[in-house]
Amino acid sequence: MHTSSTKGLEAFSDGVIAIAITLLILEIRVPDMHELPLSSGLWAALWQRWPNYVGYVLRFLVIGAMWANHHALFTSIRRVDRAPILSNLLLMMGVAFVPFPTALLAKHPAPSEAEVRMAVSGNLCRCGTYLGVFEACRTVSEKGVRHA
């Protein structure tokens, strides 16, 4: 069985996570001039966007926690084969999906049951992906694939 260093996998993952975190800010829009009523002004228009700010912070923290856990996981892995690479790819798909359910909650602070199910489905996907990564790591360690 062919194994390789984790460096490429970690670099790919760091890149996907960095892009996902960077793209989060695009959800926050600067108010247009027509949104600035003369009596209220810029601060009022910015304040009306508070759900977007909360959503941004939550998404940033969720993706940041995923990155920290991913980084911690790979401190104990030296080499990988196809199974952890494919599991990691699914995990990165989950990372890229995180902005959707949190943006949904930011735009609809009181979501319907259907909207909640849609948001939770992204979290279930992410959790299932983590299980796949841990299962692949256990399989690799059981087969003695850890080489210096």
C-alpha cells in the first residue's frame, strides 16, 4: 500500500480553510446610499445588519475550531494513504459548506422548521465527515502504516 507524507494534505486543507474563512466577510455588505435615511444615518443602517455580524463571528469560530481540531489531529499522523485523503476531502467539503446554514440563520433569525432542518443537515454532514477521518486514522494505525 502506497503512503505519503501528510504535508500535501495539510497544505490543501489549510488552503481550503483559509479561503472559506476569507469568503465569510463577503456576506457583510456596506449599506447603499439609498439605505441611509436622513434621520437615521450610517450607524442605524449598520446596526440593522447585526444578524450578519453575529453570523460572521459564529461561522469564523466554527471554521476556526474545525481548523484547530484538524491541526491537532495531524500532529500525531506522519503518513497517509488513500482512505484518510478521501475522508479529508469530505471534511473539506463540510468546511466549505459551513457558511450556508449559518448565513441562513443570520438572514432568518427566527427560522421555520424547514429552514432549521436545512441548517442542521450541514452540521450532520460535518460530524459524519469527522467520523470518517477518525475511522481512516484508526485503520491506518491498526495496519502499522506509521513510518518515520
